[in-house]
Amino acid sequence: MIELLTIGDELLCGRTPDANAAMIARELHAAGLAVQRITSTGDDPGRIAAALLSCLPGTRFMVVTGGLGPTGDDRTAAAAAAAFGDTLAEHPHALSMLEDALKKRRLPMNAPRRKQAMLPSTCTPVANPVGTACGFIMLHENRHYIFLPGVPAEARAMTEQFVTGYINEHAGRNHAISSRSLRVFGIFESAIQEALSTAPPLPDGVQLGFYPHFPEVMLRLTAHGPDADDVNRRLQQARDTIAGRIGEHVYAEGDMSLVETIAGLLAQRNASLSVAESCTGGLLCHLITGVPGSSNWFERGLIVYSNAAKTQLAGVDESILARHGAVSEQTARALADGVRACSGTTHALAITGIAGPGGGMPEKPVGTVFFAVAAPDGCSIHQRRFSGTREQIKLLSAYTALDLLRRCLLGSSVD
Amino acid sequence: MIELLTIGDELLCGRTPDANAAMIARELHAAGLAVQRITSTGDDPGRIAAALLSCLPGTRFMVVTGGLGPTGDDRTAAAAAAAFGDTLAEHPHALSMLEDALKKRRLPMNAPRRKQAMLPSTCTPVANPVGTACGFIMLHENRHYIFLPGVPAEARAMTEQFVTGYINEHAGRNHAISSRSLRVFGIFESAIQEALSTAPPLPDGVQLGFYPHFPEVMLRLTAHGPDADDVNRRLQQARDTIAGRIGEHVYAEGDMSLVETIAGLLAQRNASLSVAESCTGGLLCHLITGVPGSSNWFERGLIVYSNAAKTQLAGVDESILARHGAVSEQTARALADGVRACSGTTHALAITGIAGPGGGMPEKPVGTVFFAVAAPDGCSIHQRRFSGTREQIKLLSAYTALDLLRRCLLGSSVD
């Protein structure tokens, strides 16, 4: 069993989220090693020592970051010595690694830096491949304490190059762990639960985790057991069970985003895209252009906030705006057809709606949004009514437009 | 003494950094309330119960987030009941708050959602102003446990509107605490530190905190003492000292964003804005339209990813593109002048650059960005060279454009 302990006053005053803990947890998790608890404490040596000694009963490995640098508030080595009844001593091996690291950086040795070689006398120093402060290991009551510097790049390098292997080796593991991720849009967590409640149960020992990241949900399936083939077979079975219930909402597996999925579908079809957006105000284009290489298939975007812009840029007939209003299916259609025509792309998306908090009308309340997807074989119109903040309605609208395009592309043949 | 406990398997597998813990710690710190320890545990009810009971000896308040939603892995209420020898019961008040919240969102009640009103029988429910799952309070061995949902926007709203005040009240504090925030763009933390190192020292007992939130930095000044007038006098003095060194980079105080600052400056001047952006791909427009009411002063945006779009939409002469390239000061100027002319706005911004990771050239490497600010009295051109990821370069570019407009507006007279 593994615990993480992160040290630093900056964590307790919320200066930044604890990126080291997340990084180490992620790396260990990917290696099939489960973290049971994460604790953050300040720079006070008494509290550090107490945290080192208050492990969970089954903990065999504790990975500790922070407080190993040259400054006065770096007190982890002293706290570890105090906690484990040890004293600090200058380690010749730590000193020679420090000298090498300083030489490589053309930095002079001085007293604060030399302090980094003062470690608990019974510890084993561990090389830091990208910084000057080395890490170290201590054994206490059959537990392994692995101390790393808090500088994120150093903690990361040592985790990848040392920690994972060390724990795997000393845990004497002999079974397989694997996981698969399904990326879902258009159905919220509670509706997924309901859809799955009548599905066949997942195979034994397969865990399903929900990772909502508004407006999406990621589902993660994890399984373990003595046999790797059996683990993967059970994962596949679980995946198929879920896809059988909510498959249309699963837009990708693994690390692929919705825009990356669309980029792949467009490329297969030699297709291209332009956009006219009103209430989303640039968010749809921003999401699209977040993907490197989007300039290969994204031609232009029109942020048509005013009626004049809708008419001048996308050729929306003034009579449509006058008769049906800017937020209407007719305007959505005219925007999509207009931007598709002027840009010469195969496909176009248009969004017009009311993101709020102002601008709602009785027949078109805040959250009313019209979408148009223009393709070579015609233009389809869709209406939604979202609730939430302005930001949430913008996000839901932009993702919905992308998802409508995804479904349109899947329904069309590959070029 | 205050502790935080964050709950969720996703924290232990490093899916996301613990943003709730950082947010709550920051809010409490700003209110002069120090957090002593942060613990993260998984969704297992036994572990949640153990974490609730293994407080530090002096802890009087524990703020707990996560595991209050409608799904099967939301088990915090049951774990709290088990830990404190209580049982779950449907709370009429929690149920009526839930019904109201669902009605507001036009969502139907169902069994998973109704589960959110099942709380420990002795708890006191706390309203959630922005979501459906309410929070609750329990008292155990003279400690106050404050349970909040894990959805970040909900945890934030409840922390700001309830938690800080609750702790202050029950801690029986009787002295004044106040804080002021300065919002800074265009100078990084280390440069701020350096600029302040030669400034007069801050008044006694005034703490300065740095909260980097890329690409901005928020500076927070906090002071406390027996006398409110004295606290505010010292805060003002500290503010003036900082403004004396880095004042030009301080775009606002308090909760005002850069776009909100610009909205105010434009309104004072009866001015309006249009945008043409290339490498930022819609992000600038998205930031602008994130502010409610922006449709009063934002007329249109052109996302001119292709050369054809630059020519057709903003009237950039093809010879400019041929001679100087799309990423050039000439193109930036033509884009800003072009979108200002066709939209009829008083002001216009244009951005053209290379966000990477591809597209760099020896004389114009990735991160090269040109900006143009067009105003009634002419157009100014600016060049920057940023480093970072595609996303960072997009963010730095969009914020730089906004800051250039802010400085332009400040330099012009009020209409």
C-alpha cells in the first residue's frame, strides 16, 4: 500500500494546486500501483515528523516530496532524522553527486548548497538527474520512505526514472493491471448510471470510475488479476456492455478529445470546416484551433455578435432576422449555409442562442440555442435548451455543435 | 485549527490536481484562517470514515469535499454516518432544496438524484446556491465537520458564501481581518519579487501572497489586528508601495477581470470593439464574450485562419500577404484597420502569429506574434516573442492584446 506526503507552506495557503501529488499518483496509477492517501503538511519540522509517523496501518511505501532544497525553510531531512531517531550527517556520496551537479551548471559550492548533502545518517541517497538536491530512502518499521525534491521537474524525473521501478521491485508484484477510458458527451453522470442499472453486470473485479470534466464525462474501467490475457478479456467485455447502453455518446477511447476525433473524421473524408457562431462568441473556434494542425482543415470562423455582422459576413438575409429573429432555426441555417458558401469548405457549423444571464424572452428563454450543420448533402437544424451559467451554456453549446458534426460525419460515407 | 479532507478516487489516481483543496485553502488563508493539513482519500467508505476520525489533536474544523453526488461512488454521507455512529435519513429540508434546484434546471427527480437528500440524521443541511447536492454540517467531539460537494463551482460558491463565515463565527474571533487583491498582467512573479526587493518594507503584519494563475498573477494583501481602521490603513499603505513599483501592470483590484476592466473603459468612452485573430483562433473573442453584456460593445470577430479569409473578410491586400507573409506587422495592421472599417467600431484588435508546435521559421520562430490596436487616432503595432506550449502562447497572446487595448484606452481621453 502506497501513500504520498507533500510538504510546503505554499500548499496549505492554496498558492497552487498540488501538482506533484497529482503527477506522482498518475505515474504510479499508470504502472498499476494504487495510492491510498495523499497528505499535505507545512514546513514545520514537528508536523513533518508527525506526518511521517502517522501512516495508515497497511502502508509499505510513502513517497515524500518537498523541503530538500538549500533554503532555511527546507527542513525535511532534519524532520525525517528526528522522526526515525536518527541524526544528520554529511554523506560523501550525496556530496559528490552535489558537486557534479553544481559543476554541470557552473554554480559555486557554498554553505546553503552544501547543506543538501546533510542527510539522515542511515539513509541511502538517490541521484537527482535534473537538479542539485538529491533524494534519499529510509526504512522504518518495514516501511520504505522515498524522499524527493519538490521542484516539479525534479520530482517528475525521479518518479519516472526511479520511484515506480523501486516500488514495483520491492513490492514483489506478480499480477497484471490494466485500464481503459471511454470519453462521453451528451449524457450526464446520473443518466449514465441509470442506463447502466439495467445492463448486465460488469465482469468480476472490473471497476468503473466516473471522471466528470464538464461538459464531458470520462469513464475508466480498471481490472487486475494474475493473468494479463484474462484481465484484458474482462476489460473488453465491460467496454462492450457499456457501449451497448450508451455507445452513441461514446465519442472516443483513450486520450482523444472531441475535436481530435472530428479532425480524424474530416481527414478520412477529405473534408474541411468553417464556423459561424453567435452566443458561443469564439469558444467553438478556440476549441477547434486548440488542436495542432487544425489549420489544415479549419478555414475560418465568424463571430457574428451583431445583426450587421450576420448579414455582412454570412449573408444572412435581413428579412430572416426581421421575421424570425437572430435566435431562430432560420438564422442558424442561413449562417451555416452562408459561411460554407463563402469559405468553400465541405462542412460548416453555426450556433445562435441566448447564453444569458440577460436577453431571455418568454418564448426563447436563456439557454435556448439553435444549431445548424451544413454538409454537401444538405443542412440539418437542431434546437436545445440548456441551463447553467453563461460559461456553462457556452461550453454545452460549443460541445453540442461539435458532437452534431461528429454524428453527421459518421452518418456520411468516407470520401 | 483547520483541516481539509478531499474525497475521490480520481484524486488518488492523479486524474486532476486537487483544485478544491487549493481553492478552499486560498479562501481561508485570505480570511486569515490557517489550514494545518490537507488529506485526500478515495471513495471507499471505510477509508472516508477513518479519515474523518483521524484528525490532528487540535483540529476544531474539518472541511470535507466530494462524494455527495447522485452516483453509486458518492458515499460520503454514508461514511460520515458510520464514522459518527449515526444513520442516514431523508431530510425534508434537503429534499425541498433538491426539488427546487431540479425544477430550476428543468431536470426530473429520479432515484439516484433523490439519494442526495439522504443525509446523516443528526446533520444540518446547508444550501448549495449553484448545484443540486446540498452540503451539511456535523458536530463530533467538539469538532465541526463541514461537508461540501466536490463539483468545483459548487465547492467554490459554498466556501465563499458560507464556510469562511461559519468558521469565523464559531472560532469566536473578535479582531478585524481584511484583504485586498491586485490583479497583474505582463510581469511574472520573479520580476515582481525583484521590483519589490528595493521598495520600502510593507507595514507591520501585512502579508503579501502570490497567486499565479497563468498568464496572470494575483497579489493578495492580508492584514489583521484589533482595530479595523488601522488594518485598512496598513493595507492601503501596502497597496501604494506595490503600486509605486509595478503600477502599470496592475490592471484592476478585487475580482475584476481584464475584459471587465476594458468593458468599463470602453463604456466611459462610448467606444466599441471588433477583432480579427489568427493564431489565437477564437480565444480572444471567447474571453471578450465571457463577460455578460459584451454584446453592447463587441460587434464582431473574424477568425482568419486562412489567407483567403484574411483577404475576403478583413480586406487584407493579397500583395501584403505575398510580400510580408501572414505573420507580419503589415498584416496585423491591415487586419485591425480592415475589421475596424467593416464593422464601424471605434477600436479594433488584431493578432497574427505562430502558436506552434509547427509552423516556425528561422526568422519567425514559434511564439512570434504581432499585434495591432486600431483606434480613432491611428493604429499601433507591437511584436512579442513568447515561449511555451500552443495553449500558453494562445493565452499569452490574447491577454497581451487585451492589455495593449487597456493601455491604449487609458492613454486616450474619456469621450
